[in-house]
Amino acid sequence: MPGLAARLRAIVGDDGVIDHPDTLAVYECDGYTLERAVPEVVVLPRTPAEVPPVLRVLWDAGVAFVPRGAGTGLSGGTLPVAAPVMVCTSRLNRIEHVDLPNRRVVAQAGVVNQWISNAVRAAGLFYAPDPSSQPACTIGGNVAENSGGPHTLKYGVTTNHVLGVELVLPDGEVVQLGGPVEERPGLDLVGLVVGCEGTFGVVTRATLRLVRAPEGYRTLLAVFESVAAASEAVSGIIASGILPAALEMMDSLILGAVEAAYRIGLPTDAGAVLLVELDGQAAGLDPQMAEVEAVCRRHGVRELRLARDEAERAALWKGRKRAFGAVGRLAPNYCTQDGVVPRTKVPDILRVIAAAAERHRLRIGNVFHAGDGNIHPIILYDERDPDQVERVLAAGREILEACVALGGSVTGEHGIGVEKIRELGLLFGPDDLRAMMRLRAAFDPEQRANPHKVFPDARVCVETRAPRRQAPM
Amino acid sequence: MPGLAARLRAIVGDDGVIDHPDTLAVYECDGYTLERAVPEVVVLPRTPAEVPPVLRVLWDAGVAFVPRGAGTGLSGGTLPVAAPVMVCTSRLNRIEHVDLPNRRVVAQAGVVNQWISNAVRAAGLFYAPDPSSQPACTIGGNVAENSGGPHTLKYGVTTNHVLGVELVLPDGEVVQLGGPVEERPGLDLVGLVVGCEGTFGVVTRATLRLVRAPEGYRTLLAVFESVAAASEAVSGIIASGILPAALEMMDSLILGAVEAAYRIGLPTDAGAVLLVELDGQAAGLDPQMAEVEAVCRRHGVRELRLARDEAERAALWKGRKRAFGAVGRLAPNYCTQDGVVPRTKVPDILRVIAAAAERHRLRIGNVFHAGDGNIHPIILYDERDPDQVERVLAAGREILEACVALGGSVTGEHGIGVEKIRELGLLFGPDDLRAMMRLRAAFDPEQRANPHKVFPDARVCVETRAPRRQAPM
């Protein structure tokens, strides 16, 4: 596409267009590595103002595109399927406005999630959604995926923290959605765009809500002999009326991997650990933590380790947040599944996962947001063995079917992307899906923005699952 | 429309169709009384299953309809404008399913908001959104208007508490949106339908999230000499890091009205009072309230009255929640405006309101969610005087224009309805509004569901403001 690349270079500069095969290989997948596809052209606008002309060039050329942030998504949302051009927002990296008294910031799409909290920490504020990829993932990607994180139990997911967005539609039209205050009058298009996985166009800016940093934290590691006992403690803590800021579980496979990688002193012989964090006004923290500990004891906890200072707290969180990376040492590849069940069904879904691992001869670790019922089985495999890949896909599908059967959903926080197009149909009937597709068509009747994602009309994708493929034209 | 009424009676029974003029007059307005219009037929389905055939009859007859719950809305959302038939959900009044361990209920659209909390109180749970009309308003109306209430400061508005809805589209198709868990995979149609003001069809059921009732409350009445001092105390409380469950302000006009009506001992000579409620774990409440009181003292509070028991707390809330009713004693009519500004701009908007009252020779009281920046000027008038009506409209418009100029929005929680169609254009440009209208058209291209509401294409409405009118055919 030499003509197209030249027109794009005229807008974004020579270094803003990548079309050399060696460099393009970097963009062949995101955090979902079971499928890959290389784009023909990657374009990196330098400012939000460059995005509308870029999209107009693509529109006029009749070319579809896929938006991409940092590429840390876990469901293949940025895989270039039937979209030869990738529009990458990573150079839109300015925090444009910080309004401390009203607790909000305006950030360009390529601003890294962690930078927001860094920028307002001195004022005692933070940006609450904290996916594990927080040091790398960008606000634009968070908006596209409606990202969660360990602290969603108390603070909610991205959609609860986005007040407004600037969206460039596929034809280059710019719309301002939502606004500077909490209320979203008229139709809630912000809520629709948050989580649309790039199917409505490119988000270039977002107005984000800041939250006051709590006075203090208490962070507890509770060690259990079994996943079942830990699960029951989770139910007990929630039933006690305490709302932890985070309530995470790691099983023995994960503990072993994290400990091998970081040596933070985790008990590798335990069945499971809970990481329980309370935050809030200093006065209430100790009595609440005493109650959490009492609940854990009632459920046969083996050991309770309260972080004594910020360093110990940071070490525990480092173990949790880098668990995915640590697992990389155990096998050539891994696939992080993502589902959710009603909180009371966590023990049931964990049994399903164990059974799926045995039946498909796979190793599966569990590290997840237990308080939300949001599971993350990590399935280890070797992509060089096609039979293993098939077994990973089969096990994943069984687990998600069980999530739905237990009253849950096929994705907790990772999105549909290419990974779960088929599974979306487990949850919604044809009429429900048609309603979603009508909405998508209202903005993008020709499916120019991230085609063949999310919706089950994406036959190209569903029927050609393969470990590696080219973007079809 | 005798033929139509007969077909509707065949579905919903003889007592489910109202077409006698005397009875129809009951439906000529909702809580927004500045404009009125009488429907030709009101139809009241007995079950959710009767709604699709009712809508199909209307669809086949080419007749537009307006959905209505309890009629407590404050922006004329249920005014039958260009919609001769009203579909009233008040007989869909069953709570169908209560799932205490997973904290959710499935309620039909006509269930009264308060009934949900009543049904789960014994289990220590409640349904958080609590508009002042809570004892009368219904879940379907709350969903349509994305209703707020005094406790939204801590708990959020309706959209934060709706997990799923059953929606009947104008052609009678039934779609299930969202689901039983927090995550909404695919496009967030629940978020779009919540707050759509009935423009997508009729919601027949909703799955609602329950919240654990706090261990305790502390409720404080803080009496100030001036609205300005009270406003500064509000900023001080928020800045202290305490998140009250509610933080309400009432000015002297409102205090006088409430006291005259209910005699609960409010200081009628004060400039303003704050009603501050803390809730949560019992241990933290007293230290937090001590800090709230200290902030109030720093801002010159005249008197602090802490409710000593549940009876005193209930009396304070009764005064606040029935303030609107009490104002009814002061003038033949009143219009409750609704806008929102960034919290730091509350003193500015209060000055604007005072100036508008003086310029237009109107009495305006203020009772509002100060913690959210969500203002509710109550404008007193006499609808028999057309000049006064014009002045009310002019003052309202000036106040809303000022909200936007101060970085806020034209509606805090009451919606657009017929009242604010013109004002929506203050907030959104033509492209932004077109994006909303595209979405609406995706579901209802012929505008059969609540036509001429929300969007500024509703010329019929905008150009014929009059105190009383017939629904045009």
C-alpha cells in the first residue's frame, strides 16, 4: 500500500508510519498470543488532531483499520483481522489538564495508566482502575476494553471512572461524548464507547475521575491448605460486611511460579493464598482487619502475614501483579482465560477448572479477583504442538460454558476480541446480538473500525482459528 | 381510537385500557407540570408477557406510544407528545426473584423502589438509589431516568446498580441485555438503556444489585448563617477525605416551608443547613463525624445537631425528602430545576440563582445534593399567570446556561424529557447530537417509542411551549 503510506506520512511525519516487515512483526499480536496476524501498515499520530485526517484518508481509500494502545490486551482485540492498517495511539501521551479541586484529568489516549496516579499522588489522589499491566497499558486501551484490576471490588471498573471521551468516528468525524461532571445527559454514549473494543472508532482523549487516596492500608496474606478453604474464607469476609479494596487468590501453581521468579517468601507448599487489602480512614482499619483475620481462622487458615510496612505491602502486590509474567517461566506459552461467576459459585468453577485440566492433560494455574467472582485460569502450553493448542482452546471453552451455566459470564474484564466471539453467543440470543450489531452499524455500517471483532458475524475469525495467520485483505 | 382500544383490551383485559376522558385526565402530566397533554388511550399490561403483543398491535397500527411508570418524573418524560397511547407499567409489580447470597433481585418494571429495600431489609441489604419519590416511583421509571437521590454521593446512580434489563423494542421484539453478574460483555446496552428516557421501548424487568446495609449511621444537621458558609463547609468536608453517604443543603426558603409543614424543629432563621450522613462500619463513624464537625466549626457553623437515635434521623430525612411537597404550600405551582456544576462551583451557581430570582421577580428555594454539585432550585409560580410562566422558563434557562458555563451540565438527575430539549444543545454540538440520534434510530427509526423527547429534532415540542395542550396526532 505504498500510495496510502505516503498519504499517511504526509499527516504524521516519516517516523509515524511503519511498513517495513521486520518492524511490523512487533505488532503481530497483543497479550493474547494464541493467534497472530501482521498488519500491512502501522500509523502513529503525534497529536489527537492528526487522528481525524488519518481516518479520513483510510475512509476515502475504503480501508479498514484496527486501533491499538500498548498492545497489552488479553483477548486479541488489536489483532489486525481484515484490517490492513493499525492506528496506534501510543504517541498521544500528554496529560493535558489536571483539575485537582474537582478531581479530574484530561489525558490523551496514549497516556500510560500508571502516569495518571503518579501525576496526582502528591495531591493525595489516584486513578482507581489498576489492571496488572498498569505500568504499560494506556488509557485508550483501558477505555476500549473497560479494564478492571484487583481493586475493582471496591472501586469499580474503567467505565465508573470515565466522565467523557473524544471519539473519532471511522469517517473522521469528531464527537465529544459525556462531559466534565458525573452526569451524562442524553443517551449514555460514554458508557457505550467504554468497552466497545475499538469498534466505534478511535478514542483520542478521555476525562477521568480521580479518587482520594485512602488514609491508610492494611494488606494481609492469608495462607490456606486448599483452594476450597480459601474460597470459603472469601465468602465469609464478604458476608461479614467488610468491603476490601482487593481480595485476590493465588493457587499453588502460581505461588510456585511467583516465588521462583521473585523470591518474596511465598509459601510454595500451600494450597492457596488470599491477598486481602483494606483501605480507608485510618481509624477503622485495625478493627476491620481483626475481623478479616477472625474469618480466616474460622476457615482453617494456616498462617496470617500482615504487611508491616509499605515495602512489605509492595512486595506482596509485586508478586500478585507480576504473576502472569512469572508463569512465563513454566512453559513456552500460556493463555490467560477470563470469566466471571456469582461470588458464591467460585468453589464450583474452581472444580470445573481442575477437571478440565485433568481431562485435557494441561497445567492450569489460578490467580484471580476472588471477591468479584472474576476467575483467571492460566493455561500453560507450547504453541509448537498443534494438539496442545487445540486442547487449550477446548479447555477454555469448557470453562467459559461452565461460567455461563453457573449464572456468570464469558468475560470478566478482558473483553471479547477475537478470542470469545463464539462464546458471546453462549450468553446472548440472536435477538440480543442483533441489537448490539444494530448499534455498531449506527456508527460504522461498513465495519471499518476493528472489523470482525466482538460480534459473531465475524466468520473470518471464528472459522479459521490458527496459531499464526496473515491479515486477509 | 375505538378499534385499537378493543384490540388492546383483548390482550390486557377490560380494566387494563383507559380511554374515558375523565380518567385520562389523571395522565395529563408527570411531576413536571409546566406543560400538559392528555393521551387518547392508556394501556396497563398485567404481566411482562403482555407487553410485546401490546407493542405489536401499536406497531401494526402505526401508532406511537409513551411508556410511563408512576409518573413522578420531573422533566416531562412521560408527556404524551405526538404519542396518543401511553403504556403504563404500574401493574407489573412483582419482585420475581431474590438472590441474597449474590445480592441481587429481579423486579418487574412497576415495582416501587422502596419495596426492594423493604423486601431485603431483614437480610441486612438494601437497594441504594433513593430518589425523593422513593415511596412512589417505580424501577422502570428509575431505569428510564437513571434516577439519583441524596445517597448517590457515596453509592452512585441507578446505572451503577442495574445488572440487566429486559427491553421490548417498538416492534415487539424482546431483548435481554446485561446479565446476572457485574460484567456487561459485548456492547454495554444496559448502560445505554438506563437513562434513555423510554426512547428505546419499554423495559419490563430489571436485575438489580443489592448493597449491604451499613453497620451504623451518624446524621448531622449543621446550621449556618449563610449559604456561602455552608458551601465552603461542603468543600472542606470533601477535601478532608471523608466520603459522606449524603451531603445535602437546604436554604432558608426551604427551611421555612418544611418547618411550616412538618414542625420538626428546623431553624427557620438560618441562612442554610447541611444534612450530613455518614454510614459504614460502626468503629469509624464517631471519629469521622468529629472531623466533619470540626470542619463545620472552621466555617462558622452556628449549631450542630447530631441525631441521637433512629427517630431523630428519620425526622431529618423526612424533612429533606418531603421538602418538595412542603414547598407546595407556598405557591399554587412550583418547578424544580435540576442542573449540576463541579463541586467547587456551587457558591458561584448559587449566586447566579439568587440573581435570576431577583431579575425575574421570582421566589426560588434551594434544596440539593451539595456533595455532588447537583443543584435543585425550586421556582415558585402561579400557572394562571402566563407572564409568570414565561419568567419561570427564562430563569430556568439562565440557570442552566450558567451551569454549562461553569463546566457543568443541564441536568443532574432529572433527565431531558420535554423540559430541556433545547438546553441539551448547550452541552453538545450538532455532531455529538447526531451521534445520539443515530443510536436511537438503530432501535426505533420511526420514533415510535416516546417521540419528540430528549433530542432537539423534537420541533413540535420546542416551538409550542404552552401550559396545557393536547397530544397532537
